[in-house]
Amino acid sequence: MNSAEVRALSSDQLNDQLLQLKKEQFNLRFQAATGQLEKTHRVDQIRKDIARIKTVMRQKSAQA
């Protein structure tokens, strides 16, 4: 997910996407702890996507 896609979302969609990514991050951390994680790069992607969404949410709240 790139920043242009994130900026196109509404605030409700951003909140939903953030919640979904946090759940996935939890599941990935759990898989890593139990040794079942296959796609290790996905952890970094999720972390960056969460940061990207939070940044856009902060920018939108500062504009309003």
C-alpha cells in the first residue's frame, strides 16, 4: 500500500484499515514466536503500512 492509496481513503476507512493491520501484526508476531512464520518480510511491511496510515491520519486531523 503506497501513500497515494492511503491518502485516498476516508477517515473511517483509515481506522478500519489500521485495525485490520494491527490484528495481522499480532498474528504475525505470534507466528514468529512459535516458529511458524514463513514470510518474514511481511512483518516489516505491516509495520511500515501502520506508520503510513497513522501519518496520514495525523495530517488529515491537522488540516481540519
